[in-house]
Amino acid sequence: MTPLIQLTGVGKTLKGQGEPRSILSGVDMTLHAGESVAILGRSGSGKSTLLSLIGLFDRPDDGQYLLHGNDISRIAERRAARLRSAEFGFVFQRFFLLKHLTAMQNVAMALVNGQGWAARRRRRARVMAALDQVGVAHLAKQRPPRLSGGEQQRVAIARALVREPRILLADEPTGALDTETGALVIDVLHAATERGCGLVLVTHDHAHANRMGRVLRLNDGVLVTERAGVSV
Amino acid sequence: MALSGRFRSALVIGLQGIRARKLRTFLSMISLFLGVLAVIVVQTSSVLANRELLTDIELSEGKDGTVVISMPPNEQTAPVVLDALRGRADAVGVVETNAIIGEPGVTPINPGAMPLKYADQGGGATKMICDNNMCYPEPSTEAPPPRGQAIEVRLVALTGDIRPFRPFPTVSGSWLDFTGAASFAPRLVLNNEAADAFTRYRLPAEMRMDSARAHSTPQVIGTIHDGQAQPTVYMRLDELVNWIPASTLGTSSGLTVLRTQSAGAVEQYLQAKLSPTSPFFPRTVDSRERIGGQLDMMRWIFYGMAALVLLIGIAGILNVGLATVGERVEEFALRRAVGTPRLLLAGIVLAETLIIGLLTAATAIGTGVVGLQLGSRLFGGNHPSLQNVGFPWEAGVAGVAAGLVAGILGGLLPAIRAARIPIATVMRA
Ligand SMILES: Nc1ncnc2c1ncn2[C@@H]1O[C@H](COP(=O)(O)OP(=O)(O)OP(=O)(O)O)[C@@H](O)[C@H]1O
Ligand SMILES: [Mg+2]
């Protein structure tokens, strides 16, 4: 079976004013449909950088990136935007909900982004389904400032899910939440993998990492396997 | 399909942004409002001024395209012209002379047919003598007759209806009727100035002319507006020749023929008859072009000033736009993360400023329409040209264009900034 994602020898070098600094080097990683992977690592080890390469925010300087077997290592920004919209769902530590929009509008944002246009009714149905999946459908009309952190993060996850992405990328999604609420958010993400979504979770929390199929660790830009999955 | 989806997305998101920042939107609108209003005011006044000047010139010189020909001054001229143009609608002969209407044996109150507002200033009772170029006091040794109830008028005698060339609006009564036989009591149509004089000085109806066979008793049949400051009366040329021999008319006073573009044959006929050796020098009226040139200079100065005010407004939009983009860095990074293309992101920012620009234009145009109506109602009494003026469509177009330009110029830089925000911002915030 073709993996969702296959990284081979991926590297990222930062070329700032001073010396070029290697942030990631020789990263190999595979992700299959329905599989979940946790990435651990010290602060500054390059976790977010790796996620931003996988999510096509940026392109790698070395190595190869295959998405469904297609090489997208040097893809142009226009196509990257289309793929971000169609293939990926993103969840961040801070929820990044827009304060002036309701929960519904925040979720609909992923649909009203210039990548295709659905009729208002169909859009609404999809938004409500996504909110329902994460258990906050009753808060659809609320604006973010009136929601709790856990509720906000769940709305953000609904925004990530509304396009039915094949890959979910989460960068410390529980970082701003208490343990219990965090566990709830991990539940929601986990449920998505049961529907065939691939999940990459960056976290500092071993308890959350242990619920993933595999655990990887980044040591100063080098990716090592900490616990292999059952199937690998 | 994809394009309309993007367009709608930009519009939806732009409107959301505007609704979320009503106060800012309002502030940028205020800064832009004066600029757009300035453009509208300049355009309106330029159109109205042009229109009014053109109307005045049409009354005094003729509509554009009218061919004006001065006839040679000789004894045959008046009889030949009268004969050739009788009953024609495409050419009209015009003789101008002076006449005195009122009490016999006195000096008119406005010697030389000067405008009546100067009538009482003319010191003494010197008789003025006017030729084609100027008026000057008569170098007379004997004392002139005393001033009395009489005015001097410019007398314009016509072979036919002049209004196809110079569209005089009728103020009251009727215009000259050129059908039917000439009457011995000459029928007169007055311009406003002459009509004023008649009501103000209650003149007895007797008319004197130099070289007239006898004094005549005219009947006034109507009043028209001809845009002239001099008191002027219009009459049929064939009625005038009952009093002044046609052979002297053509020599002492100027005789002019106005014709349409297509009536060249008449000119050729007159040329052959009156001046077979030396050619006529016809002149075609082209006021629109000439006035355009004269007004252009002024117009561009005012446009320049309006553009300056507009520029301040644009700076206002730009300022607010840049601040807003700075504040929305995370929003734009997030939008890019969920797949919004950079171009659309720039489009969203531009859509917001364009909507602001157009809203402002609409407000300014509304203000212009209301202002013009108010002004017309307040000042229409003193300035007839301000009565019933409609808001010129050109000013509307200029306002919308100013709004669009402001929206584009004010939004361009913020749009470029927005499109350049790196997506990874969302991970480092
Ligand atoms: N745009 C950038 N400019 C400068 N340095 C950068 C940039 N992006 C990444 N880095 C550097 O790359 C390294 C990895 O950053 P990254 O954000 O991936 O770490 P991280 O593992 O996500 O850390 P954390 O757990 O604190 O989020 C850091 O040393 C960081 O300073
Ligand atoms: Mg990070």
C-alpha cells in the first residue's frame, strides 16, 4: 500500500545573516492511513519545523517528500496551497480562532478559502457535521471569547476536520490545556484516525504520546524511533 | 468557476473584516470622504460652468456648426439678401442698427444703447455715437436735447427665424411670425433688458431711427432671453424696410448671414450676386472646442487640488490598512495554512479597501446631490443658471473613480504585506 507520507533524508538549513544552521538533517519518516505518530523532543529540536515541512508551509532543502507516492519536494506555492487545503488539517497550540467570527464561521473559514466554493447550505451542513464530531455543535453560534480553552481547541479541530483531510498535523494541541481537557482533545484526534486519517502529534506529554501508534524523538534535528508501532 | 469562487471568497472575507472593525472602517471613510467630495465638486462645477458658458455663447454667437458670413456693405446687399432668404429655414440674414423708443425730441436715458444699469451714470447729456468698434461722445458744439422718457436699443432685424441658430428661450408672449405679409406697425420682440426698461420707464410707443422715413408705432408681442446686457429688440427685416430704405440698410449697418452646414448653395448664390470678385470669409462656430481649451487650464488646476486632498485620504486608508494588517498577522498566516492562496489574501485586503472606497464614494455622491439641490434652492433665485440643475453624471463617474483609485492605492501596500506573511508564524506565536 502506498504510504500517505514518505520522507527520505529530509533536511532543512536555515540561511540567516550568520552561518547557515542545520535544523533538520536526514529525516526519514513514513505515515500510513489510519496511523498515528507522536513526535517528542526538547524545545528547539525542530519539531515545529518538521511539521511545517510535512504540512507544506515550507519546502525541504535536501531529501525527498512523497505524498501518496508523488514527489512534492520542490512543489510551487500555488499547488502547495491547494494541497494544504485538500489534504491536511492543522491544529496548533494556540487555537487561532478569529475573535470576530462565530464558531461556525471559524470552521467555515477552511471552506471559504478560494479553493472551490460550496453552496451555503452544503457548507453549513459540513460545518455542523464537523462541530458535531468534536462534540461542540451546541456552541455553533458562540464567538471564541465566550468559549473555554478546551471548547476553543475543539472548534479549531473541527476547522481542521471540515474538509475531511487525509492527514492531521497537531503541534502541541494540549499545550495550553489542563491534563483532563487535554486528554479529551487527544480523544477527538484519536477518533479521527479510526476513520482512516493519518495523525502526526507533536507533544511534550508522554501520556499523550503513548496513546499514539508510534513514538519518534527529535534530537537536534535528527529523528530517531523511540517506540516502533505494532504493524512496523 | 474557480475565479468566481475566489472572488466570492474575497468578498465574503472582506465584508467579515469590515464588520469586525466598524470604527476603523468609519475612520478611514472620514479621511477619504473629503478627497472624494473634492473630486466630485470640481467635476460638477466644471461641467456646470462649461454648460452655462456654452449656453451663453450659443445665444450670442450661435450653435456649434453654424456658418457666419459677413456681407459686403453696398446698396444691393439688403434687397438681395432679403429676396434670397425669404421663407428659408436653413439660412437667416441679420441686420443690426440702433433705434430710440419713447418720447420724441429727447436724448435717451442710455445713449448708445448701453446697458440700463449704467444709464444714470452717464454724466451730462452728451450724445454717444457708436460705430462697429466703439462708442464715443459726439463732438458737438450745440447743446443736445434734454434727457427724457426714451431708451436707445439695439435693433436686430431678421429675414427669418433665427432660433435654429441661436436658441432664444421665450420668456413671455410670442416670437416673431415670419409667415404672412409685413405689417406697417412693426412687431417687436424684446430681450429681458429692453423689457425691463419698458416696464420701468413706462415708455410711449414711438420708435425713431436714423435715416427713417417717418416715426413708427411699434407693437410689442413678446419677450425672449438672449443673454445680452444691452437692451435689444428683434423684428422682421421686411417690416423694417417699410421705414428705412433697403438700399441704405446694407451700407450703414453690418449685415450678417447665418446658415446651416448644408445650405452652401445659398452662400454661393449670394457670393455670385453680391461679390463676384472678392470671396466671402465664412466662419464656423466651434465654441465647444474653444471653451474646452479655455476651461482646461482652470480645470486641471482644480483637479490638481482635488487630487491633493484625495491623496491625504489615501494616506489615511493606507495608514489604517497597514496597522490592520500588522494586527492580523496571525489571521493571515492561519488563512494561508488552511489553503488560502497568497493572491486571494492580497485580494481580501484589497476588497476591504475597495469596499471602503466605494462606500465613501457613494456617501460623497449622495452629499453632492443633496448639496447641489440645496444650493439650487437657496441661490437659484439670484442665479438663474443654478435653477433646476441636475447632478451631472460625469461627477458621479468621477466620484466612483476616485473611490476606486483610493481603494486600490490605499490597499495595495497592505495587500502585498499580507501576502508576504510566512505561514510558520502560526507555530511560533
Ligand atoms: N524563521 C526562523 N528564524 C530563525 N530561527 C528559526 C526559524 N525557524 C526555526 N528556527 C530555529 O530552528 C530551531 C527549531 O525550531 P522549532 O520551532 O522547529 O523547534 P521546536 O522543536 O518546535 O521547539 P518548541 O518545542 O519550543 O516549539 C530553533 O532553534 C529555532 O530558533
Ligand atoms: Mg514548536
